[in-house]
Amino acid sequence: MSLAALAGARPVAGAPKTARGMRFMTSGPHGRSLVSGPSSHFTSGASGAAGLRSTRRASKSRGGALVITAVFEKFTERAIKAVMLAQQEAKTLAATEVGTTHLMLGLIAEEAKGGGYLGSGMTIERARVKALEMASSDDGMEARRSSTSEVPFSKHAKKVFEEALRESEEQGMKYIAPEHILIAAANLADDDALRNFFARMSTDRAVIASEAARRLRSEREKEGNRPPAFLARRPSPQSKSSSTGTSRSTGGGKSPLADFCLDLTEKARQNGIDPVIGRDDEVERVIQILARRSKNNPVLLGEPGVGKTAIAEGLALRIASGNVPEFLRNKRVLSLDVGLLMAGAKERGELESRVTGLVAEIKDKLDVVLMIDEVHMLIGAGATGGRGGGGGGGMDISNLLKPPLARGELQCIGATTVDEHRKYIQKDAALERRFQPVLVEEPTEEAAVEILFGLRGRYEQHHQCAITDDALIAAVHISHRYIADRFLPDKAIDLIDEAGSAARIKAYMKQKAARGEEIDSATSMEAMEMWRALKQVTEAKDAAVRGLFFEEASLLRDREREVKQSLAAVGVRVDEMVAAGGLPGSAIVDVADIEAIAAAWSGIPVQRMTVDEAAVLANMDDDLAQCVVGQREAVSAVARSLRRTRCGLKDPDRPIASMLFAGPTGVGKTELAKRLAESYFCSAENMVRLDMSEYMERHSVSKLVGAPPGYVGFGQGGTLTEAVRRTPHTIVLFDEIEKAHPDVFNILLQIMEDGRLTDSQGRVVSFKNTLIILTSNVGSKMIAKGGRTLGFDIDADEDDDREEADGAGGAAYKRMRDKVLEELKNYFRPEMLNRLDEIVCFRQLEKASVARIARIMLRDTAERMRAKGFEMALTQAAMTKLLATGFDQEYGARPLRRAITSIVDDNLSEAMLQDAINPGDTAVVDFDEAAEEFGVVSGTSSGSAGQPEGVATEVSEVSSSGNTYLGVSVVAVRGDLSAAGFDVAWSSVEEEGAGARVRNDVAPGVSRMNNSVSRGPVPVNDDVAA
């Protein structure tokens, strides 16, 4: 580029001498004057904008020479000030031209710092003396003139400006700083005046140019490609183009690519991009598409977090390392920031101007591959007129890019999701055909583990921690299993990232507690650096010893001692820090940290992730049998099904298990589902219960997946899909499935077969971590009839062991199950029954089972009483009457619940309101057989209470089963109540010890009765026959 327009530069007559108010003038074509200053851009003298436009046209007609306005628009405020000071120095010396010596005087005067210009010792006072000596001897200085004549720039000064502009462009900067002018002047070899000036100043021009370049690099690293704060130039009111009436988006002469793009290739060269592990096939496919003659624009399609952007970064890494075909060797991958491109474009036409300027620069440079992340954002962005949105009726960014994409003038790599591509880009066929899709699938668990191993060093360095191999593997496994709404490797990387952050904070707090003091930030950072150096030296020393390089190991040992002494100097005791877990940089991320973060994300209790699943499944029969009474076969069937599916033999994409619970009402079908949630998923809240009576109509079925578009409720999500999406590790209970509309079964078929369901908004919800349970009353009559007519042995006691169950009772249960299955085939479609992993039949409850169920139900009442400061007990008479009132074989346990509410809860409430019992008392519920009524009396642990009226003094057994049920938990209280005359059948008082079961005879003279002592109410003497 030329600066011929600088030839007519002359000072403005009468201009002030201060830096802020100084002006300088250049003679433009046709005699127009162009004035510039630090607070305003150049303006045309009498003709305004018209003069500026005519100046530009005249410049082009003279061979493309730059008008001085275009040059000085790139000058920072400091550079402008230096040039104006140079003009003033030339005028002071009565020179005919502003030469390079005067430019040096202006640069030195602008700096005006102690220690001289750029630390070289050149002060403005000394420089002026040397310049005056040169002028007096006419040693290379321009001829003297009168002080009133105008002072243009010399040819050497113009050449300096040209070189400064070239230097700035080579460095990729959008501005010209005083340092650029100095570097250009120092490199000017054919200027005798400047050479003489440096010689008189005893300054090496190469050294001072190197210092200026170092300062530019330093500021560029600090603040990127934008002018640093101390170089920045104030915006001018004249930055608005009066010819178009629009704001100039990037400033005169600035690069749109530098404004709106990030150079990924340069970032890769500076080691600023994480390594890309795998994805070789996708990168090769991108390179192959880029090599095409036309339509050479790949678009990466994949779910969020699978690594689409990483593929573009992988291409940049290959270009930086030279591992690409020849046609890509000199290319640059630039990532376009669409948001920044649109930001601040308030007026019509401004965004279009930015886009066209961007495309024009890409066409000129011919070395740019543009990366557009979220490429669908271009459609409809900045739309004006018509429909916009890429539909062909309006002008938006995508329509501006279509012509250069079609002509091959713009090479672009797009990235978006499959859904966004279908929603936006596929609707615009003209844009779609210009892009070639590259599918990016979610990596497998094995590939994700390799990716994490490759990234481990970056995260260890950032968090100053060590990440174990097991933690990396656990991050992939746990995130894949428990975090279903995100994708690998992103979710596993985020787990590692957050776990590293938590471990670093924990280690710091541990170290702080060990030292008992706060380390100030400066000392802490210094200690961290020395600690890392110590680790490196120690590792190198150990490696030298292993390699038998003892001389090198000796030197490293000495270095190790020096670093330890330095650590001690800042107050760090190395031995104590190692014992306490080291400095914050020595934190360790292990599996427990990963599990804790995953539990916080997913809401799944951390004990569910840490539990030994094999042990849970092995003991599940006994655990469930403690809570679900009278259904030994059903419990065993559920446990067998879960053990089978969790041994890796099931399809990993299907639910954990799909089961149908069939049986009469009130026998424990729903209760078993609740207890299964507690046992297998560690929380009763991990259950989604859907009452099928709410889905009996056809229109209500849509509530499961969400209302379709156009209907009320669209966008709110379905009751089923939204619940599972938020809690993917759960039990899904379809209660009373026979009441559901037939369309519900179509949804169930897909869930049980494919383990996935798409909601009304197109989101795929995974059911592979759910346990599907259907309950039904179909076959209840067959169960009751079989029990009466076929003589099934279903009256066996609940504690029958497996051998007894597999005997006559087991055979009877199988016959009953076959009858129920026949009934189910008459009601449900074969394809649904065929997808069930297990069909579980429930027996009718017997009296012995109801007695144990009563104790479980009474436990809830006892807990509520204990919260208010009371204990609770029932006499034998009350328990016998309660069981007699609440037992109904046809309706199961529900009548018993109503009996407890009306008998126990109501009487306790009245006693509390009438102050018949006080906090600390044991409320004894008794039944007066003579009066045929229940009552509550107070008993105390001290045994001070007298024998209450109506309480039998002899022990009576539960006649229904022949077993005596004594619920006493603490021997002392049981003994005191017995001494007071209470024949206690049930008590809520808990043992204060660890809770092991023991048996003690506590009531003298009481035959065939033992206490079962445990934490909480449990049945006793279960093994005593009638």
C-alpha cells in the first residue's frame, strides 16, 4: 500500500500546542483540506462528506493511493499524539519537512517516562539537544525555513508510515501503535538522518526495536487483538458515515474476521485447544468434503455434548501440526461468533454490511475455513421483510451466504443438532443442498473412557489434583447409567470437572485446618508453584535413579532440597503437608467424589450408587418379607426376576424388569412396589405412580406423553415422560391397569420392548433404568374360588421356609397361578403379556398375616405418638378385638387400617385432648369386654400406675392363629406394665441398644410367652403353634 496522499501534509496555522488540542492538516485532491485530531477523525473542510467521498474517488484514480484519513483511522490516540508532537518539533526547528528525526522526537516526547524511551535512556531533553546539533550542522537534517511556512511529511516519514502499517497487518492487529512506528523507523536502512540520530544518542536501533516488539507481544497476550487500554482511542462522532447514515460496525480499516472470529488454528499452535481423542473417521470425512470442487461445506450433526465442535478443533490441530493434505496446509479454521456478529446492529442494513464485509475478506484472503457453531442460528437472524426464517421470503444471514457458498467462494463447517437441522435447515432446500451432513454419534463407554484418559492431564493441571483411573472409569459408567438426559463424553467430562473442583476445595480446607491459619493469596500461589516444582523434581530424581543415572540423580536431589527450603521459607512444612494430604494441588479425585457429584445431579441417593447390588439382590427376599406379609411366593418371584435381569443377561436397552402383580384388593401389591423402591432404589420417593382410573378415556391418554401441538397444555410435558425424564432411575407403577383405555397398552408395548418413549415435543425419554410394575385385580375371583374349592394349602404361616413353600403349598400356588394366567389371557392382549418378564400372583391374606400387618400399621401411629412425647401399648384384649374387627379376607388389609383409625387413633386423640395422658407416659389402649368398649389409660415406666379398671390380669392369647403377639421392646417397661397389671400385647417403646434380637422371659408366671426385643415393634412367639 502507498501513502502518497501524505505528500501534502502541513501544519494547521495557529493550532494550539497541547496534545489534546493539536491539529494537523493535509492537502487533499482538488485543494480540499483534511483536518484530524485525537478527539475527531478527519473531516472535509468546506464540503463535508461530499469532499471525503471525492477524495476517495480521486485517490483511486491516482492508482489506489491511500488517503491519509484511512491511515490515521488506524492510529491509536498515542500514535496520533506522537505524530502531532513530531509536527510541533519540526516547526520548532524551522524544518521544511517532518522527517524521521522529528518522528523520533515525537515518539520520545509522547512516552515522557523516567528512565528514558523504552528503557533506553533516551530522554526528550537530550534528544532535542542532539536534533538541534544536527540542524545546526545541517547533518542530514532538512533545510531550515521560516516559521510560518507549512511543514509536509518527508518521503522517508511517509515510508515509515507505510512500514508501520505493514508491520501492524503482519501481526494481525487492527491498529497502529507508536511501537509500530518505532519498529518501522528502526528498520529504515536508507535514511542518513535517522542513522546519525541513533549514533549521536549512542543507541542500538535493533535493541530498541526489539523492546518495542516485546511490549506489543505482551499487551497482545494480555488483551487479545483489541487495542490495550493505554493505546485505546476514543470513538469519534464522525465514525458514522454521513453518506449512508449508518454506524460503521468495525471502525475504519479494521478486519471483520478479527472482530467476529476466533482463529482456532492459531489457538492450536499456542496449545490452547484440548486434545481430540478418537473421531478420526469424522475428521477424515470433513477433510474429504472440504476437498470437493463444489458444495464443499460439511455440517456436523449430532446430539448436544457428543463432540461436534471438537471435530472442528481436531481439524485445526491437524492443520497446526501439518498433518493434512497439501490444499489445507496454509488454511486457517476461524470460528464465527454469530452472537457477536449480530450484537449492536441496531439500524437496518448494518448487519448485512457486516456479513458482506466478512465474506469479502474471506474471498480476498483465500485461506479461511469458516466454522459456524449452531449454524441454524443463521436462519432468520436479522431477517428483514417477507417471512424471513430462511423460508425464502425475507433477507437474513443465511440468504446472504447462499451465493458465495454456491460459487465456492466461502468454505464453511457448520455444526448443529439433528433436531435443529430438521426444524430449520431442511425447510430451506436451497441452503440444505449446499451443506453435506456428517453424522456424529455418541461415543461408546469404551471410547469415552479413552477420551477422559486423554483429557486427564488438562483437568489435573487446572484443579491442581490427581484423578485416579477408577474415577475416570466410574465417571463414564455412572453418567451413562444414571444421567440419561445428556450424552457422552460431555456428561462424564463435566463429572470429572466438578469432582476436581470439589476435591480441590476440600483439600484446601483440610490443609488450612492442619496448619491452623489462612495463607494469603500471594504466598499461596508462590507455594503452589514451588510445590509443583518439588513434585516434578522428585519424579525426575526417581526416574534417574531407576535409570541408573546417579550423577543426574545427585543434582536433582540437591535441587529437591533447595525447593524444600524455599517452601519452608514461606511457612510450608513439607512433611506435615504430605501427611495432611499436601497442598491444595495434591487433592485426589476418586470414585467416591464422582458418586457424590452424580448423586447431587440426578437426585439418586449416593448410597444407591455405592451399595453392593449383588448383596442387595441376594438378601432381597428376606428384606421384603419383613414388610410385605403373607406373600412369600410373590416376593421370591420379584427377587428372582431382578437377579436375572441384573446379571447382564437382559437387553441393556430395555427396562430393568417388567412385571404384573395380580391379586385381590388389599393384599399388598402396591405396598410391595413401595418397599421395592426403598430396597432397590434406596428411597420410597423413587416411584412414579399412575392411577389408571384417570386414563379411562381416549383423550386422557395423551396426558402420559403431553398434549399434541395446538391443544391446551402443549409444552408442559407428559405426566409419565416428564416424571421419568427428571427421575430416570425409578419404579413406574401403573395401578389397576385393567381400567386403562386400550391406547395405554400401545404406549406400554413400546416402553417394555424398546425402553424409550417420545413425548409430544419430540424428546426421547429413556426407560432403561426404570422398573415397570403393573397391578391388576383380574383373576381375584379365581384366587378366592381356588382357595375354597380346590383345597389349596394357602393357610401356611408366614414364616414357612422355602422347603415348606415348595411342598403342598408350592404346588397349590402354581395351580392357582395357572388359573390366574388363563384369566389374564382372556383380558389382556397376547403381545403385552408376552413382553412381561414376570407375572406375580398374590394370595388372599389369612388371620396370622393380618396380625403381623396390624403391628406394621401400628408402628406408624406409634411414631406419631413418639413425636409428641408419648409411648404406646395395647393390651391383649385390645389387640384381640382389633384383629377381630379389622379382619376381612375378601377385602384384605384395608378394613384393618380403618379399624386402627377408628379404634386406636380416635381413642388416643380423645385421651390427649382430655389430659388423660401426659408427655412421658405410656398410653395403654385397652378393651373392656364387659362394657364392649375401648379406652386409653396411662402407664409409666416407673411402675407407679395402679391396675386400671377393666384390664385383665391373666394373659390371653390371640385365638385366631394360636400365636401370642407381644410387642414389648424394652424389658423394663414391659416388666413395669406387667407389674402394674397390664397384660401388654403391643408396645412402641424401643430398645436403647444396637438393636440385636434377644428373647427374655419378663412376666413371671406367664406361660408360653417370650419377649422379642428389637429396634421397633416386631412380632414375638411367631414360632409357637396354636
